[in-house]
Amino acid sequence: MAWLDILFTASLWAAAIRIASPLIFATLGELICERAGVLNLGIEGIMTVGAFAGWLTVFMGGDLWFGVIVAALAGAAFGFVHAVLTVPLGLSQHVTGIGITLLATSITYYAYRLVFPEVTSPPKIEPFTPWAIPGLSDIPFFGEALFRQTPLTYLAFIMVAAVAWFLYKTPGGLALRMAGENPAAVEAQGIDVIRVRMVAVMAGSALMGIGGAFLTMSAFNSFYFDMVNGRGWICIALVVFGSWRPGKALLGAILFGAFDAYQLRLQQLAGAFVPYQVFLMLPYILSILALIVMSRRAAYPRALMVPYRKGER
């Protein structure tokens, strides 16, 4: 029953939270965009450009936290492009989002080859190191799993609380949510719906950029092609899984992280008896099943993907 004992080890849940951290940032970013009524399929490319921008900043001599800021700004810049095309111009959010992903990914790879034309192995940086919170890190099981993570992981959990507070406890959060539910009502209150949606897309994209930066500055110490590896698409599914609520989206991200960490350990137990590809697809299969169960009760924003033109009803 070794496969069952793994579920009750602190190392599994420490790895689950570590794997979930970039998903938390990006899922929150996508949630903010969709709450405002804009689907952002550029998430995969924005995470890629954030991963590269943050890592390159540190490689060039910048501070780690400055690298996080640069990653956020890079994400916000591509979010601005997406917002301009989809909000005031009303272009297809699906097509524009996929275009942003292709554009951001291509620019990132081109910039990498431009800066490192003859590099065969990715250069390395000194990433964030785990920080044990005094007192809390000594708690049995929970201390190792929760309180010996890198600073960006702690920031991810703080952002969940901050986004939830903003959405449900502030007038700005109410305006953002109504922009995705009933934009005409927002306009009737004298609030510019276009501005609300554009700011939401830029802010959400900034969080996506930080999610990408986590991969190069906390999970790993270098940038390599395809390192995002579909995490952006998983985050879109996690928004639905979480019913567009930050707390539930957090649980979904940790659940996926647990599936991923668990399959790595199952590979070691199975050895050569089971093809490793079976374990690699396990977290995605389980995530799809969980998504099917949860999405049947999900209430999506009613104005999601609906272009808004001022004065129209």
C-alpha cells in the first residue's frame, strides 16, 4: 500500500503547493479578466514572456524582486494589446487571445536567440530560496508542507486573499464584477465600462506574467523553450473549476499540483512496469474529470465574451 502512504507525506503536499504556485498567479489573472467579461486566451504566451522577462532581468544583474516587477509589466503590456483589440474594438476574444499567445511566444523565443545566439545550454541565475517561517515551519507535517516555501509562493496565497477582498469588499470590485455581468448597469452609474475592462485585463495579465516568472525565478533557475508547457490552458480550466471564485480556484490549483506531484512518485514505485506516459497524463485526466463535475454547477459571468459598445442596450 505504498501508493496510498504517499498521500499522507508532507513532502508530497510541499511539492503540490510548489507546483500550484504559478497556477495560482495565472488563474487569478484569468479570473479577473473573465470577471470583467473578457476571455484572455493569451495566457500561455503571457506566462512565457513573463518567465523570460523576469529571468533576463536577474541575469543582467537586476534584483529578484525587480525581475518580478518587470515580468508583471511585460504581462501587462501584452494585456494592453489584447484589451485594445477586444474591448474598444470588439474583435473576437478567441482569435485575439490565440494571436497574443503566438505573438508573445514568438517574440520571447526571438529575443532569447538575439541575446544568446550561440548558447547551447540555458544560462543560470540565483533564484528565490525557500524561506522557513520561524515557529510555523516547525509544526509537524504542516510546517514542512506550508511554511518552508519560497517568497513567491507566500505572495501567491496573499494575492488570493487580496483579490477576493477586492472583488467582494470594495466598490471597484463590484464595478469589475458588474462589467462582466451587466455592463449597462455599470454605465448607468456613470462608470466607464471600457476603462474597467481594460484595466482588469492589464491587471490580470500582470499576474499571469508573475506566474510565468515563478517558473524561472523560483521553481527553476533558467529559461528554456516550452517551459510553460500548457499551464496557461490548465489555468483557464481552473477558473471554471473554481466557479470564478478565488478561493475555489486556489483549491483547484492545489488539487492539480497534488495530482502532478503524486504521478511523479507513482513513476518511481512502478519502475519500468508501466510506461511513464501513463503517469504524465494522469493529472490532466483527473483534472478533466473534476472540471466536468464542477462545471455543471458553475455560473459564468453573463456578459463574458460579449463586446460592449457604449450607449447600446
